[in-house]
Amino acid sequence: MEELLNQIKEATKCKLYYSALFMTVAIPDICSALESQNNNSDPKKYQNWFNKYITKLAPNKYGSNGQLKAGHLWSIRCSLFHQGATSDKKDYARLLFLEPGTSGYKSLKSLHCCIVGAETENKSLLINIGQFCNDMIKGAEQWMDEKKNDEVYKQNIDKLIKRYPKGIAPVIGAPVIG
């Protein structure tokens, strides 16, 4: 799990925002599956994980009192993975992710989970991608710390994708991911 989180951090540093975003919205899926008896996630488990670990990081931005609710993130996860889009299909026409380091970023960087175009059919939620990824990573790190001694987690963690830099003897001696 640490490798996945490290790769999200590296992706944002390298301005690989698509990669960072796809991996980040998968965090609640992966975590909720790892803590589940059947090693599966579903919309309810995904949203419960988000509400438990992310909402408390910024209650005025996330969850029932914020603009980005668990249901929005589930919708974005589905539209990203299945259509390559950021449609919410609920309250917002789309979620827009603000890229750090762009010319307009300095004046907008304090904006995170802010509604833009509120009075139009293009009402969207503007999210600072760096803040969003960092918050999701923080939530996952806290979750990992809580779950490290959990029997279900320990049983499922071996099934998680990982990198084998020296391969897997005697199958293959070259670096693999699997």
C-alpha cells in the first residue's frame, strides 16, 4: 500500500495528474476491500471509508457539511474508470481539478472544493488536485496505521498488487508487478 501512495506522490511531483487522480480515487476501493471479509469493495463500503477517514480532515470541504460528498467521489470514480470523464451526474456538471504550478494557480491555490458557475447549467466543483491527493493519502496512512494488526487486513494485504524488483523465484528473475 505504501508503494501505491508513494507513486501518487511522485505522479503529482512529475505533473502526471491523470495517473495521480486515477490512483487516488481508487484508494477508498482498495482500503475498503482490504478490510472486508470477502476482500471486495462496493459503493457503500467506498463511501463509508471516505466519510470515516477523509471528512474529518476538512469537514467544511468534505462530507455532509462540505461540497465534496462521498457520493460525488463515488460518481467520479465510476465516470473516470469507465468513461474517462469527471461527470458527477448529481449536483455538478463535472468536477474540475486545478493543476498546481500553472499561471493562474497562484491566485487560485487557496480554492479547494469550491463551486464555480453556480448559476449555470455548467455548475462545477473546483478541486485543488494537490490538496485532494494529499488528503486522500493522509486518510489512507491513518487507515493503514489503524489496520496494521487487524486479522482481516493481514489476510488480504498479501493479495494487493506489489512490485517485485528481483522477480519471483523460481517463476521469473526479472522485475515484475503483480
